Amino acid sequence: MAMKITDDCSACGVCVDECDVNHAISEGDPIYVIDPNKCTECKGLAPAPKCQAVCPVEAIVKAD
């Protein structure tokens, strides 16, 4: 499973620097996007997805 960024994204970019795995987060138009083929939910690196913890608008959720 991967994380995804919802339309609530404010495009602040803080999540990009938190992504340590394969640069899974990139700038989209108009919001940031997570590549589900690259996202590992930070398994083995952190107890929870690091991007989700820093998102100021809580726009990062688990993908369905």
C-alpha cells in the first residue's frame, strides 16, 4: 500500500524533503503527488509515514 495526497494539499512542499525513499513525492499541478510504485510508507525507516507527520493540512492519507 502507498500514501496519497488529497485535494486538501496546500502545495507547501514540506513533504518532499521528508521522503527518503526513491523520491516518491513530486510536484504536480496544482498539488504534490506520490508515486504509488515508489512509496513504501517509510516501512523500516520510521514508525509511520514521515510525510504524513509533517503535512500541515493533513492532506496525506493511505491510498485505497
